[in-house]
Amino acid sequence: MMSRKYNVVVTRQLPEAGQILLQDASDIEFVQWTEDRPCDRDWLLQHAKGASGILLMLTEKVNEELINAAGPQLKVIASFSVGTDHVDRSILKSHNIRLGYTPTALTDACADLAVMLTLMSQRRGGESLRKVLDGQWPQMPWSPLLLAGPPIRGATVGFLGFGRIAQATLKRLLPFGIARALYLTSRPRERAREHYIGLLDGSGIPVEPAQDWREVARESDVVIVGCALTPQTKHLVGPEFLATMKKRAVLVNIARGPIVDTDALVKALEEEQIFGAGLDVVENEPNIPADHALLKQERCILVPHIGSANTETREQMATESVRNLLAGLRGENMVNEVVL
Ligand code: 8YV
């Protein structure tokens, strides 16, 4: 019998296809967190010792503490995510550790959710649902503008970040009759263009780079946050941004919570500086108590980070992260690897 060459830690039970791949890999020996919640840090630090690979989730910080706990044989981190803001890339680089991630698997699922949040914010879906659930419908006098919101047809949609998910969102919004798209990206123009070849030319609407965030805030009827969280994007949507937005505009965040300053957003909603917000993510998630100021805002819809939560997507993320892990261990090409 072949001896198992690599010790591996897996920080969550995976959807079935990923789990099978893991079990079928004859060259690994793995320990796995079995509870249906983020693994305890102490458990991870203890089991990382001597591991060559770790497959983990967004909830697990990859920092010096973890790398030191693992030891010098650690070769690969495979993250079950597109975002890598939980990973200290410089530490991995300096230790020659490869990083796998799953950027392509969840594009469609996250773009679907962006559309859902856009329409719900404009059409006051959260507020409407709340009224029905609270039993207010029988007492609501009908009037022509009852629960009316701005239309998507004719809207200018501004993207903060214009990667795969933003572009897939734009594609989905085209049939709704949007008039124009603006985007702000830190990618060099030509690299951004690589992705959207065909989208720009075939869209039939202007899809234009913005000069700066002010232009996105000022011009857009819908602002969609789809950029990575970096020191430069933290609180990019703050008091000034929100004050610059149109009163009839909505804000959608499907990226990372800290890109939007929550206090500023609460204030903007309270003072009706913007029309509404649809959020998949929020600062300090998941610690959002029922009495949080944001939840008191009728025009704010907050869902619990479900961007990639369709079953096929999660299966694909699982198989991709296992493949990345195995490829990293075996010195082969990963499905998707971060260039560190
Ligand atoms: C993940 C995400 O689905 O992949 C990401 O970066 O934000 C989510 O969509 C989830 O966090 C699983 O790791």
C-alpha cells in the first residue's frame, strides 16, 4: 500500500463532491473539523502542526501565528473563497507557500444576488415584506405611490471594482434596459478590458471608466460595490461618498462589509440622502444584534453573506479547493492560484 505523503487539515465539512475527492486522494492523510460552525482557532493551531496543506474558509485568518504553528513543511493554503483578505499574502510569499482560491466558481451566484439586491432595494422589497409580516397590509391605504421606488430602466449603474462578478452583474442588468455603466477599477485599463471583451462592444450602452469615486457616486442610480477589501477600499463608501450620491440612488454591497462605513450608511438612510441599500455583507458580520441601527432602517435589506450560496456553486467551490490543495501538494498547476 502506498504511504500517505501529506498531512492535511480541513476546517469544515465539505459539500459531497469535495468530500469524496478528499477521501479518494490516496496520498493525503487529513483531519477535519466536523462541527457545522467555524473551527476553533485552538483546534486549527494544534492540528496545523506538521501539516503540508490546509484547506480553509474565509473565517480562518491566515497569519504568522498559523504559519508558525504549522511549521516549515507547509506548502499550500487552499481557500474556499474568491476573496483573500483573510490571508496575509506577504507571509505566504516569504515562506514559499502557494495559495489556491476559487474565483471562477462563484461568479454567477454572486452576480445573481447583486441583481436581487438591486431590484429589492429599488422596489422596496424588504420594506414591503416587513409590512406584510407585521400585519400592516390591511391598514395600508392604497395610493398611487404606495411603496413605489425608482425604475431600473434608464438607470446608470456604477461599479466600484470591475472584476468577474461586477461584469457578470452588468450582463444580467442589460436586459432590464439600463442606460449606462460606469466603473472604477484599480486594474490597469488593458487588464480590465481583457475580461469584458464582448461585453463592452456588444452591450449597446456606454460602459465607461470613471475618473474617480466621486464620478461614480454623483452619476449612478445604482452603485454596486464589487471590489476587494484593501487598505485603499476600506470605508471607500463613507460620509462623503454617500452625500455625493443621488437621493434616488441605491447602494448594493456584495463584496466586503468594511468597504462601506456602517455608521455613515445608517445616517445616510436616516436622513434620506440615498434611497436604499441592499447588503450581503456588513462590518463586524456576523455579529449583528437584532437591535443594530442598520436593521431599524426600513430601506435597508441585509442578508447574511449568501452571495455564493447556491448548491452547485458550493459544490464547485469545494471540488476546486480540494483540487487546488492536491495540486499544490503535488507540485502541479492549480485550478486557480493567487500570484503572490
Ligand atoms: C464565500 C465569499 O462563499 O468567496 C468569498 O470570498 O465572500 C463568499 O461568497 C464564503 O465566504 C465561503 O468561504
